[in-house]
Amino acid sequence: MSCLSPASSSRDVDAALARLPIDYREAVVLRDIEGLSTADAAGLLDIGECALKSRLHRGRMALRRELDAFFTQD
């Protein structure tokens, strides 16, 4: 596992979030960072809950791919 400082990890996560498509980034930020419920996040984005869940899943998977290199063994 890579040894990252908290500040370095935070910058890496912020950079990876910034690279996500806006639709995915909004879903991830509202649910996982801001802590909104699915219903509240969907309402803010003016989309259905199923659409929010799809965007959230795709955003999380894209974020995971972006960050995988930081958490794999050398």
C-alpha cells in the first residue's frame, strides 16, 4: 500500500474529483461529501432517484479507477 500523507491524499482525491464528468462529480459530491440523501441530491439536480443512483455508481467507479494507482502495492 502506498504511504501518502493526509494532505497529499486530499489533493489527489480533489484532483481526481475534478477530472470526473460534471454529472458524476455532482452526484458524488452531494452524496458522499455533503452527505445528502438520495432523494435530496436528486431533487437538487432535478433528476430522478434512479438517475442519481446511476450517476453516483458510475462516478464512484471512475473515481476508484483514478485513485487505484495510489493504493496498489509497488
